[in-house]
Amino acid sequence: MEAAPLDKLSLTSPLILDEGQYDEPGSNIKLVEGLESNPRHQSAATTSTLKTCFNGLNALSGVGILTVPYALASGGWLSLALLFLIAAAAFYSGLLIKRCMDMDSNIRTYPDIGERAFGKKGRILMSIFMNLELYLVATGFLILEGDNLHNMFPNTGFEVEGFRIGGKECFIVIVALVVLPTVWLDNLSLLSYVSASGVLASAISLGSILWTGAFDGVGFHQKGSPVNLSGIPTAVSLYAFCYCAHPVFPTLYTSMKNKKQFSNVLLVCFILCTICYASMAVFGYLMFGSTLQSQITLNLPTHKISSKVAIYTTLVNPISKFALMVAPIMNAAKRWFPSYKNTRFFNLLIGTTLVISSVIVALAVPFFAYLMELVGAFLSVTAAIIMPCLCYLKISGAYRKIGCEMLIIGGIILLGAAVVIFGTYTSLVEIIGHL
């Protein structure tokens, strides 16, 4: 079976990729890395700059847009400056990924960068952070769905032998049953098309929420507080969660026909997404102030049509992306058992186990904001900001001389380390305190 043209693949492939995802026998997902492993990959790199911009926006836009108002409410108005600081650091680390790839043409994927810098241990570490982040984000999808469905239908629930199962827990299980067949699919190309709706979904959500504030009686009258120091770690962690698309940057870069434009593509993507995130944060904080919940959709009046549009958009998107999020994890697990990976039963077992474990975690830690805060502080900052900086310093040898570049990278690493330490501690304390 011949591979499809790369410019078509760029819009239909999952955005979060794994270095071995393309080599699964029988899979119909022809990822870009598969073509890149071919010596003729340069001739296949035909994705236009515009399509790469779309893919970059798709990668950067996600459920983080629902949490930025809560992040701003946690840290106060001045914490908004930290959103721009995190965005700038993430943008610069994205440029460093490009520089690493320019220095070694054999680099095709994100873990390749880790291996080039620190050997096999670097590849393993990169892969662990990638897959753990994907797993927790997929688990967060279940929590998000449970929260919003329970908000829409608050009286749902049932009893089993005197033990009452609440509506939120019930919806988490129901959504898991809905996504389970999608995880079993060998051909995820159809879901790949649906997953490309990320940018549109974010735009619809923002527009619907603005409509609710402007025309449905909510208004923009809350003043908020200038700064809340105790909430700064929460705010920064959630801001960082919004910029965790770096594992896809190597694929976007190698697929481009005009690679010289990649820096401009990154700049456009980060500017547009940051404007979208900041707008949602500001308008959401003006609408609901300190009463903001972990997801702004939980504050919306459910009887308004605009609110229903925002909530339903929120509900559909994670369901369509769940299978794509866990696909790299499944393929990594299959490589651990190469003699079984082609059997249908083994594939069903791996997929079912992943979904069941996600449900267990979602039921045990049903706090969307705190879980995403943990992902942002510990995983996103490490994988998207700290590791690219360290890998670039090692590959380029820039650490041997002190200069402007070294000072900038050193400052970014220190910023990332501070977020990892304080953000992870804060999120763990909040999770443990609410268990």
C-alpha cells in the first residue's frame, strides 16, 4: 500500500506523535515520521506554510482554553503577565528544537533529540514524559466530560445495593464506554479528521462564551483582584499546560516544503494562540470573577443556547481525541511484547486496560484543574521548556561559553525549574487535600 502524499497526511494524522507509531504493522495511520525515515523524505516534504500554520494552531489549541480563566482568577490580574512569559519561553524552546534538527539531519522525532543529546537514556526520558503526559491528558478528558455532563444533568445518579453512585462518576464511566470502541479501532484515520477540529472548537467556545457575557445577561462587571500570591503557582502551571505541543514540532518542521519559514510559522501560531488564551482568561474573569470554577463552562447558565453550544463543543472534542491521545502509548506497549502485537486480542486487551486505568484514575482524582495543573507544572514545563534547552546546550556545545544566548537559555531553565518545583508541590498538596 503506497503512502499518501505528505501534504494530505499533515491534516489527517494525530498531532501528538510517538517515535514508533508509524511502524505498527497493519495500521492505516501513515504518520509523517514513516516517510521521514525514507531517504527520499526531502522530496516528500511538500506541506505548505499555510497548512503548517494550521497544524501548529491545532497542536497548541486544546482544553487548556477552558482553564485559563480559572488560572487568572487564582493568580489575579498581574498573573496574566506570566502567561506571556510562559508563551515566550515555550516559543523560544520551539526555536531551539529547530536548531537541534538543523545540526543533525538524522533527527526526525522528539525522542531523537533526547538520544542525540544524552544517548539512549535521553530517548527513554523523553518518551516517558511524552507518554505520561498523554495518559494524564486523556484521563483529564474523562474528568472534564464528567464535570460538564453532571452540570448539564445534575440529578443523574443511581444506587446499587444501597451504595449511591453520583452523577459525575456515572458520566465518567459512560463516556469511557463511549470512547472504548474508538480505542479498539485499527484504522484511526477517520478520527484523525475529527481531531483537526481543535482550532474550530476553540474558536466556537470563545465566541459562545463571549456571546453569553455580552447578550445573555451575564455581563463583564467583575473587578477581580490585582494579585494573589498564593495562587501564582496554580496560575503558572495551568498557563504552562496550554503550551505543551512541542513533541509535534519536529514533524511539522520536517514536513514543510519551505523550512526557512518554520520560525515564522511558530511565531504566528504562538501569537494567535496566546491572544485566544488571554482573551478567554480576561473575559472569563470579568464575567465571573473569583467564583470561576476549574472549567469556565461550569459557570455558564445551562438554559442559554450560547452556553449549550459552548458546553456541547467542549464535550464532543475530547471524545474524538481520546483514542488519538492514547495511540502512542498503545504502540509503545506493543513494542514491549513484539510477539503479540499483531494479534487482535492483544490489541483489544491493551486498549481496554488503558481505558479502565484512566477511569480508575479519573474516579480517584476527580479534580480537572488540579490534575491539569500537575501535568502543566511537572510534565509540560519539563518536556516543552527545560528539556529542549538542555538538549540544545548539549548538542550545540553552547554551554562552553558564556554569552547572551547562554544567559537567555539559563534564565528559561531557571524559570522552568521554579515552575516545576512550586507548581508540582502546590498541585500535589491540593489533590491530596481534596481526596
